[in-house]
Amino acid sequence: MEALQQAIGFIVQTVGAWGYWGIFLMMALESSFFPFPSEVVMIPAGYLAYKGEMNLYLAILAGIAGSLAGALFNYYLALKFGRPFLARYGKYVLLKEHSLQRMETFFARHGHISTFTGRLIPAVRQYISLPAGLARMHLLTFSVYTALGAGIWVAILALLGYFIGHNEALIKEYLRLITASLLVFIIVLVTLYVRLKLRKRIL
């Protein structure tokens, strides 16, 4: 427990020392291939905003911008080098062949809205940009969906840090509840989206 508290303290100090550029860079890493959880960036940022050492709105904007930058990196990587490159070298950044296949299936099944919903799903948000790049999704559409999805998640984490950043146990409990709620929201949203698509085809 003491080691964990020290690690959390170090992250808070790092975010505070690097400021908004630090949030941007770390969220860009989190949104690309690196297994860097957004929780350890945005929750401390929210806590620093609570202490008056940061502006909450600027911290959220920096987090969204970083998420979009990392997503664009993955998008262009997939667009330029294609699936064979990802299948061959993805294992070096924890992207296995079956994971890439699941992302492609998810994207093909749910269309462009998966870029939005994928940003809200743990272990999916880092890689959902790849099938979008492989499918050559329109850049503006991709950016808007990504920013919206990332914005929801970033804002939730920052607000958690702002209101209960001092209580680690409560944060974990709320994160589990929020993640479950988001998954239910995604299921409902995708169901409505599919029904709308089917209705348009019938008409």
C-alpha cells in the first residue's frame, strides 16, 4: 500500500511539473500503442485542479487533444503501412493478430460509430483507430468521433480526480461503476444505430 501511495504521489507530481503539455504527451501515449492507462494521468490532473494548481477545463482540453493526437498516429500508421505491417510488428507493442482481427470485426459490424464507442471501452480505446485507418475512414469524421468519445472518458476521469481524488478506494469503486454504465450505454447506442440503419434500408 505504501509503494502504491508513493507511485500515485510521483504521478501527481509529474503531471503537476509538466503541466498541460505533460497531460497532452501522456494521453497521446495512452491513445497510441503504449500500455499507459489514462486513469493515472487525468485523475491526478483533476485532483491538481481541485487544489487550484491547474485549470480543470484546460486539463480536460489537453487530455482530449492528446488522445486525438495518439489516435491520429495509429490511424495514419494503419493507413500508410496496412494490415501486413500491423500483423507482423504489432506483437512488439502488445497488439496480437487475434486482437487486430477483433478490432476489424468490431469496426465492420458497427461502422463508423465504433470509433466513438470504442473510445469508451477499456483495452479497445487504444486500438480502435487501426481498423479506421485500414478502412480509410474519412479523416474529419474519424477526428470528430474520436474527440467525442475521448472527451467523455477524459472528462469523467478529470471530474473523479476533482471531486474524490483524495480517496483512492472510492475512485476504484466509481471507476468500476462508470465502466459498467458506459458498456450498457454503448450496447443501447449500437442497438439503436443498427435498427436505424436497417430501417433506412427497408425504406
